[in-house]
Amino acid sequence: MKVFKFGGASLESIERIQHVGKIVQAFPGEKLLIVASAMGKTTNELEKVAQNFFMRKREIAAQLLYNIEQQHVHLAEQLLGTNEHPLFTQLQQFFTEVEWTLGEKPIRTYDYYYDQIVSMGELISTAIVSAYFNHAGISNNWLDVRDVFRTDDNFRDANIDWDYTQNAVNTIVKPLFNNSNIVIAQGFIGSTDQNETVTLGREGSDYTAGVFANMLDAESQTIWKDVEGFKNADPKLFPNTVVIPEITFSEVIELAYYGAQVIHPKTIKPLQNKQIPLYVKCFLDKDLPGTVIKEDADVKKLPPLIVLKKNQVLISVKSRNYAFITEDKISDIYEIFHACKVKINLMQNGAISFSCCIDNNPDKIELLIKALHVDFKVKYNEGLELLTVRHYQPELLRELTTDRQILLEQRSLKTVQLLMKLAVAEGSVL
Ligand SMILES: Nc1ncnc2c1ncn2[C@@H]1O[C@H](COP(=O)(O)OP(=O)(O)O)[C@@H](O)[C@H]1O
Ligand SMILES: N[C@@H](CC(=O)OP(=O)(O)O)C(=O)O
């Protein structure tokens, strides 16, 4: 059994979906559990629906939803060559459910509504891919992953109930392979014990695939990407990047944790725990070797690995009366960050100060600053970049920090992290 994950980029057009079909056909006779994400940028579009609904701009929300529906129905018609197929009733049902939600008064949390609305991206994309595959002779079963992935009700970042889910994988998923070699499931979503839909955090489909691989004791997981493999930096941000043929789980978990966009950080643990190798392959050219991530990878020749996280904010907290920021105060501060669901990307503390860098998420930051302000003086600085380099070399660091002012810096033997802002030359006019 192999687990494949296809992300939004590989499903963003008719041609790409057909191409995904060709990739799958290159594995005849293999049992494949396929995890798919929402098509293209549908998740971002659905986020706008959720935001407008919550701001009570119902008409805008309904119009945005209608546009998404039209795009998907049109694409499905093209793929199937007809508009008469049970798929269209299935799609209609998914859209009607969200329309009902949009008809409600938002009396629960934003995160709850977000999950009810945004989860639809994966449901409609997998329904279309599954119907198209069957139509193209690639026999498969469509699985509603919400019947299998049981979670808590931490909406937008739900935690998986491992025992329940393992049991459901055994009783629901494994038998599906009795009559077909291919099962297609949604990434990124799950369900609570109250049957309320949840999401697992942005870009969480990699993680879904990792959990499936673990629970099915798969021989491998492959993430199909629009790049040649796992590179030493994001090729969209840096020139002259190179593919890394093999790398260890621990290197990748560090990079993903520091913000490398290529793999969701939670993906590694379920794979590492069962020593299941993770392949990053190019869906544009399946014959390229790509990257293998495994425990015993040869990492002697690793180049510097670079992660750049943009749109960062520096939060600086000071005690009001020159009281020391000691362990108890730091613990209070962390408690506040945790309650506001804000992840700290880098932190440093001094005698009476605590500074940290977080992603710029305006609604969370507003709440956070309010909460911190009760006991501390708080300042913040936006528009920053967090650069992380593993296996750094001084010359490269000089190059990467040219024209940058460094606000926070942390170095260990292997890793350097710099919070930076574009330096404004003296005398220049803003
Ligand atoms: N270290 C890296 N190696 C390769 N690609 C990377 C890396 N870091 C970021 N990326 C980006 O990840 C993108 C592919 O992932 P993504 O857009 O998430 O695809 P999908 O949505 O299909 O999963 C690439 O186009 C590339 O810009
Ligand atoms: N669709 C979700 C989940 C996901 O993992 O997507 P992708 O595989 O396209 O990164 C998101 O965009 O967050």
C-alpha cells in the first residue's frame, strides 16, 4: 500500500487533473490511498466566504460561493463530457449544506463557521476527481474522511483522536480496498463526536496523508508537487536552488517547523514513528527522482537550507514597573499566547522584557495585544521577515542580510535565525 497526496496545485485545471489520472495509472495493481486537497486556491476563496458571512455580508458571501460552485460544476462537466451524472447531485448537496449555514445567524465562533464552510473545498474536489477517475477507467472508491478522522472540537486546528481513528481506518478504510485498488479521501478535514466538521490547520492535507500512511502501515507516502523535489530553499523566493536527493526526518521537521512551506510540520511524526519514507515528487514529470525523506538518509553533503517567512510581527512586552520577567511571568505570557492561539516563531527575553516574532494575523494580534496589555506594556513592529538558515556559512549570511536591519538574532551550532527588516538608507525619502 502506498499513500499519495495531491495538493491544490496539481488539481488546479482540467489538464492537471487528467495528468494526475495518468500518474495514478502508472502504478497498475498497486493499492493506493489518495489524499487530495481543494483545487487551486479554492481554500482562499472559501475563506473569503466565511469572512463575509461572519461580518454579516451575506449577499457577498452567497455570491462568492455561487462563483465557486459555477467553476467546479463547469470543470466537472468538461472532465465528464456531460452534465448528467450522479456527481452533480452530490455537488449540489455539498453546496446546499453551506448555503444553509450562510442562512444562519452567526451565533457560534468564527472558527466553527470557518470549518463548516472551508471544508467544502476538499469534499467537492475529491468528489470530482473520484467521478472523473471512474469515468476514465481508474476504478476507485470515494471516502468521506469525516467518517474516519475523529477529532476534538478545536476548530481550525483540531487534534486527532488516535484510537478512534485507527479503529475506523481498520473497519471502514481497509475493507474499501477489497473491491478496488484505489481509495480517494479528503485531506485537511475531520469530524468531532458531535458530527461537526473540523479542519486540521492550513496546508493540513500532508498531515492527513501521514496519518493514513501510519495507520495503514503503508510502504511509503508520496507528496506530488509542482517542483522537482524538496529544495534547499523555496525556488519562488531564491534563485539557484538545488534539489536535495535525500534528507532525514529530523532535518525536515526542523525546516517545516521554522516555516518551510513545502511540507506541513505535523506530517513527519506519524511517518517517522513507523519508519515510513516520505517522497517528494514532481507531478509535472513523474520520472524525475525527487527527494526521499527517511531516518537514515545520507546528509553529509547537505547545502545550507534556507527558510524565509515573510509578513512577521515583532511583539515586545515590558513589565510596567521594572519588575523582572522571571519564569512565572514568562509562563503567564505563554499562557496568553496559547489562549489566543498564536504560535511563537522566535523568542528572546531580557531582565524586564520579552520579545517574540509571530505571523501577522490581524484579528488574533488584536486580541493578543489586548490580553497582554492588562499586565504589560506592549509594542509591535510589522512588515518583518524571519530568516532561518541551517548549516549556514558566513558568506551566505552576509549575502542574505544585505540591506537588512537585524532586530533579533539567535544562533546555535547548526541553525541561525534572524528577524529582519528592510533597512532604509540614510537620507532616503519614504
Ligand atoms: N524547500 C522547498 N522545496 C521545494 N519547494 C518549496 C520549498 N519551500 C517552499 N516551496 C514551495 O512549495 C510549492 C509547492 O507546494 P504547494 O504550493 O503547497 O503545492 P500544493 O498546494 O499542491 O501542495 C513550490 O511551488 C515552492 O514554491
Ligand atoms: N486546502 C487546504 C489544505 C491543503 O493542504 O492544501 P494544499 O495541499 O494545496 O497545500 C489549504 O489550502 O490549506
